Amino acid sequence: MTDQTTGPLVSIIIPTYNYGKYLARAIQSCLDQTHKHLEIIVIDDGSTDNTHEIARAFADKIIYVHQQNMGVSSARNHGLERARGDFISFLDADDYLTEDSVTTRLSILFEYPDIGTVFSQTYSENIDGSNRTFKSELHGDCVSDKFYEDLLMGRLPFQTCGFLMRRSLAQQFRFPVGLSNGEDVAYFTKVLFTAKAYYCARPTVVNCRHPDSLRHNVDLIKKQGIEPIPTILNDPYYQGALNYLRLDLTANRYLELSRRFYLSGCKNIAREYYLKGIRTKPSRIFKIDYLIKFIKAWF
């Protein structure tokens, strides 16, 4: 199940639910890594498609676990509990790694022993491999113990798959099972709050755009509303240390909800959330992109 070669063992956890048509590429991208000492853990969250058959084709190279459908947070937590690697990373089943992804991030963690995690920029492309884009939001590598604030404020090029963590850090926390939108932000806020991190401007992951993605599940987003914000800020782990961000984060969440509903065609809901954001933080009216969408939502 693992390639017993030299070097530290790296666990890559792949949660999947009815993503059989994408899974083989994700697994193969792990097998193609220049760093070969890997533990690939596929957590099938109760899929009803051909996920099991796809995983079976890699039976001698991966650890495959089937569980009752309980959501992506439960699947990732299950993977964390099983991981034996010195370092741990996640990979969504519809995304994939560049060939040097693990080597690039692992070398940084070896070079900087006081760093708990390294996370990288990502490429974005259509599911058929076309139109690959890359927009660097931070110019150049950097180190900080305040990245948690940048993550919460949306100033980081954040993707779950971009992180590689030391096992001692990764297994301290779990993804909140009550969330399925924003659960990754909740988990990685704790990671970045706890340990100094290194940002790698070189992309090591390819994020794929497609209609099936949970990121575009409007009904789910509507149901959760602003719940990710109190879930994070009210967590006793922080002992109130993040309360200074409450108004900003709440306003930003309302505006982001407004944007998503506008893009999905739900203009009435988009207008409601925009007004809630402006009432929460009036200065947000100067965010021109949101203002333009609010005006267009009336037509």
C-alpha cells in the first residue's frame, strides 16, 4: 500500500464522494510524485457511483476506506486518524498534484525546522485540462505567524490541497462536521494560528473548475449562511483572540454570499445579503465590484 523507499513518509488523504470520474487522475498524480515514500489514503464517503471500482484498480498502491456518507469533514477526519506519515497533506478527488508537489513543499519544511506547515499557490484549470490560469496574490515566498488573519480576511490564495503539515500539527485538530462549506477555513485557521507557516509562491497543485464542485452548491451555501463565522470565532480554542475580526468577517461573508447568489441568478437573495453586509460594516460600500453587482441585481 505504500512505496517503501527512503525519505520521510508523507500521507496524502483523498476524500471523495461520487467523484469516480475524477479520482484516477488524482491518485495517479500522487503515484507520479518525484518523492516516492507516500501513503495514499482514499476515504470514500459512501459513494454510489463507480468510485469503488476506480479505487480497486489501484488496490496495491493505496489504502482504500469506505464509510457511510457523513460529509467531507468526517472523511478528512477519518483520514487524519489513519495517517501514519511524518507529514500530512490533503488532496480533493477532483484536483491533482504537480509532479514535484511533495518534493517542493517537503524541502521547505526540512530547510525551516521551526515552520509547522507550508502552503503553496495553485493553478486553476477547466476539468478537461484547458484554460489553465495562475494569479499570484502574494508576490514571492514569505514566512509569517499571522497567516490565520490573512486566511480569514480572504487575502491568501487558499486551497486545502496546497498545505503540507508536520504530523504533530495536523493531527491536533479536526474538521468541524457541522460545516460542509467553510470547514476547511475553520481547520486551517487553527493550523495557522498555532504554528508559523511558509507561503510558497510556486504552484504545486492544480484546482479543477467544473459544475459538480461543492464550491458551487448554492443550496448548501444558502442553508449555512454566515454559520462558518461564529463556528470559527466562538471556538474556545482561541479564547477570544479573534474577536477583533468579527465585524469585518461577518460583513465580508454577507458580501460573498451576495456575490455567489448573484452569479447563480438568485438576485433577490443577493440584494438581501448585500444590504446586510453594508449595515454590518458601512465602509464596505466602497467595494466597487460588490456594489456593481448589487445595482445589476435590480434589473
